[in-house]
Amino acid sequence: MKRKTYSEDELKELLGEFPKIEDKQSKENLYRSIEPKLNKRKRRIAPWITPSMATAAVLLILAIVLPVFWSSLPSNEYSGSADQEESSTESANESGRDQAETTEQKPSEIEGSSRNEDTNPSSDNNETESPFTLQDRSPDIESYVLPGKNGEIVVPFTVIKPGDQEDKNISSLVKPEEWGLAEDLIKDLTFNIDEERNQAEVIFPDNFSVSGSAYTSIISESIRWKLYPYDVKNIKLQTESGSPVVLGNFGKIETLPVVEQNRYFYQIYSDQGSERQFLVPIKTERELSIQEALNRMKEKQTSDNVDSAVPNHVTFSSIEAEGSALTMTVEHDSWASDKQLMMMIDAVLATAENFGFNEVIFDNINHEINSFYNLNEPIPVPTFINPIDINE
């Protein structure tokens, strides 16, 4: 819309139409009212304040931004002066030398630390080894089997060879009488073990003879349990002349079934005349589940020298198998001793191994007991049982 313009006469005419305005104040009163404002000095800001505030603001911003900026840069993108680079290089070299000096320990120190780590799975342990089981195979150990004192059961054990007897027959170092066991019934047999082919050949003397079903059963079980730790799948029997072996009422036999073809649970063997105790396998009369076998471990056996491995106050409230792992929840009262708990754990591990499990998880066992095992972790089943250190 085009704006309208007025001439000077028209403006005068318009102004004349405004109402008349009069101020009735006197000149003196009007001057007195505005004089204080005329005399009031304007407050001036010191000339140094504004630059100082600006500088402080810049420093504050830099203090906030720079740390974030430097931390976001990769370390290899930062380059300082030549002096800084040289200083960093010298520091790195010194650090490397210090680390090398730290890692260059004496062999004895390294071996000592390794032994401590290997033999102490739990940091709270007082034991250095399990009294009833061995986890690893070693060329310095040898499997043995002796009958119980009354000839009712077989007792497998593992002899740890002394250093000066590694290439010698150590059977003379085995002390059945001191350990509450009977004489070795298979000492005259020769065992040829082929671990690559998982088979063993047992050679009997030509004049070998045995009478009675009890002795026949003990000899058969002794052979099977002596070969059990070596993962043998086939056991062949023959005499020195190559003939089949005659074993009492078994008649002529050329092979024996391996232990895995039967089910066993473990109990505790001890003789009154000996302080040594052993885990012993008890053959079941029928096929059992793992839960049934664990419950059988609480039962008293007919043999006077065999006691239950699981105390009466213990209940396996939950037993679950998942693959090769067995998980059990243990309800219990107070343990009579550390050894009572250890015997139970080792007996359960050995039983689980016979049922094809590789590890066992124990839940709900109190940790006040100084167990050799770390009960917070799965425990592998043993390879050998009843270790006996001849050096002791």
C-alpha cells in the first residue's frame, strides 16, 4: 500500500487539531526536580576488569576442553618436541630393562611358584595334595592292586616311585602287612600294556594254578583294576607257552572284561592295625543310576574293614547330569573333620569317573572346611586313586 505524504500546511492544520497542553509548574520547581539527575556522576568500570574477565573465561574453557581433546587422540598421533620423544624413548628402555630383570628369575624360583600354583587350587588350603586321588599321570608312578586283609575286596593304589628306584622293581617297597592288606596274588604275572592300541596282554606262568571261586574272582578283579588307569579296552590272557589260562571255576579263558563293563561305587577301607585308609571299589549286583550309586555309598558293607564313604548327616538333595558334568546339591550338618569331607569328595569323584563323568560340581558345601579342592569350581575326576609315596 502506497504511503500518503502531507504538505507543510496540512501538517500545521493537523497539529492545530491536537488538544492544548499546559504545564503549570514554575520554572524554579522544574529546575529543582531535574538538577539532582544532572549532577549525578555516571559509574565507570575500571579499565582492567573487562580484559581480566575475558582472560579468566578463556582459561576456564581451555581447562575443560583440552583434557577431553587430548584423551580422544590415539597415543601414536601425539608428537611432542624432540626432547620429549627422546625422554619417552629412554623411559621405555628403562621400563623394558626393569621388566626383563623381573622376569629373569632363577629356575628354582619359577619351579617353586609353579608347584605352589599346581598343588594349591584353593588359596585357603592347608593340604598340598589330595590323600585319596591323583589327577595327572606321571612316569614316576605305578599302579598296584592288593586284596583286602580278608580277601573280600581288592584295593587299587598308586605307588609314587622314589628317585633312586625308577628303573628297579619296587614291589619290595610295598608293605601289605603295614597297610592292613593281604599278599599280592598277581605278583608272578607279566603285564604288557600297549597304550596306543588300548590293549594289554597278561602272561601267566605255565605252572600257575588257583582253587576256589573266591580266589578266582579276586585274581580277575586284581588284573582288571591294575589295568584300569591305563584306559585299556581289551585284556588278553595267555600262559608263557601261549595256551589259554585256566582260572578255577571260570575254566579256560583268553580275555577278561574291562572295569567299564560293570558299575562300581567307592567306600573306605581301613584295618584296625593300620592308620592308612583306602578308597575301594564296590561292584554293584545290578545296573545302577548315578543317584542310586551315590545313595549306596551311605550304606554299611558286609566286610568288617569297609565303612561308608558318605556320612549319615549328608543328603544329596539334587543330582543333575549335563553332558560330562555332574552337579549335586549337598545338604549336611557339621563335618567331624577335614578328612571326613575329603574322603567323601574323593569317593564321589571316583564313583562319578566310573559312571563316565569328567567333572563334578558340589553345591552348598560350607567353606569353613580346609578342603584341598576349590569347591567354587568344577572338580575333575581322578586318573589314579590311593597315592602312596614310598619316600615317606
